[in-house]
Amino acid sequence: MAGRVGAEHRHQTITTTALFVPGRWQALLAKLAVHAVAGLGYGLLSAAMAGAALFAAATAKGITLGLPAGAVLVLLVRIVLAMAAYMLLGVAVGALLPNQVAAPAVLGGYFYLVETALLMVPGANVLYPYLPGGPRRR
């Protein structure tokens, strides 16, 4: 969704937004709210399909899952919340970088290059679990 905010600059619809919304913060908060709801919806759809496929395949093959069903459902809920959080991150980066191509490229480069490179730096890899793409330890 980083490109969505940048698309307003590219297609010059940001002018209309700036003219009719009294403050930039109100417009940005509205975009964040709308994209958070969209992220929750997208995450819910993705998690529901993944969960249905997982349980259906396990039942059809007669395989018992390595986790109890409740733990799998908790993981699916976390996927839904993570999708909303990543959607908000995309809107924030898109607001900072108004170029429709640069914003997703920066996010992709960060997640696939920078965070991965931090794993190879001695001492810096302790930060990895606290970064947006890092695994959480319990």
C-alpha cells in the first residue's frame, strides 16, 4: 500500500485532498484508518483461506498437526494483525516517499536486504527479533 499514497502525487489527486481536508494530519489519519481496516479484511481473508486449506488437507490425508488447533488459530489471528500492521507501515512510507515506485521498492529492499544483512553482522543480530520482519521470541 506504499504505492497507493504515492499514486495521489503521481495522478495529482493530492491537490483535491489538500483543498478539501483542513489539515494534512486529518487526511493521513483517515488514510491510515481506511488502510488498517483494509489490511484487517485482507488478512482475515488470507488467514481464513490458509486455515481452511490447512485443516482440510490435514483431515483429508489423515495427518495430525504438530500444534493443537487452538495454537494454529492463534497464529492465524496474529497473521491478520500483522497484515494490518504492514498495511499501516506501507501507508507511512508512502506518505514519506511520494514516488509510487520508490516507496514499495524501499520497503522491499529493507525487508529483503537490510534485515537479512543484519543477521550477518556480529552483535547486530540480537536486534533482529525486534525489527518488523524479525521473528518474535516467546
